[in-house]
Amino acid sequence: MLFKSLLAVSALAAPAFAQLDFCAEAARFGDLTFSPNPIVLGEPVTFNASFACAIELGYTPVYTDYTLVVPAANNTGFQPDIYFARRDAPASGTDVFTVTFDPNYSQFTTYPNAQYEIILTTTHAATTDSFGETLVQGGTITPVTLILASN
């Protein structure tokens, strides 16, 4: 009898665990892809951020921020972050937009071989009994290469 009860409970719980296994841990903050990769300066880049796992795991975004950074280990101290988009979270769970990075921007011309990362920062509302609703941020980091367009 105990075996049948455990089997029944595990059968009910298995789909929930299987669904959670589908989403990577970092996906609670979104899953970012972009094209073309590498990014060609001066040409349009389409960003596609999916928040399906974030929503399913209870981290429904309120805002999303997109930043291009030179990692600290490679930064000369003179390469500021490039904050290229702040967007209200999409009702559909997918955020798609296009950006063109200026190839004449001084940071791209002064440091043409710098390594970059795109940081997707997601802000979601967390509710606690003690403090009510609080905005909390988390993010993902995606390495990216920037190249100049060939003429």
C-alpha cells in the first residue's frame, strides 16, 4: 500500500519537476539571442529576449535593461558601459527590437579589439509578508564580438 501511495505521489510530481528541468537556472532572468553574431558595427542588430521560463518560474519581468560592457578583467578603466535599451516588459513574454551601434563611437574606435558582453538585467516584483512588494533585479551575461563592416 505504501509503495502504491509513493508511486501515485511521484507520478503527480514528475510533470512539475520535468517542466522545471526544461528551464535553465539563469533563464529565470530571460534568455537573450541576437542576430547577426558577431555584431557588425553600423548595421542593424535584432535582439530577441524570451521570458517564458521567467514567467513560468514566477519571475515575471516589469522592466528589462540591455547594456554592452567590457568585462572588468579586460577594461582599461576608460571603457564605460553602453546602456542601449530600457524597455517595459512585454505582455507576450518575448521582447524583439533592433539597434544599430554607431561605428564612429569613440570607444569602438579607440579600443577596436576590446572584448564585450551584453548584460540583460530583468527587474521583477517580489512580494513578502514583511515589506510588501519590492523590485528585485537579476541578469544574464552573453559574450559578444563586435566587428567593423567591410566596405
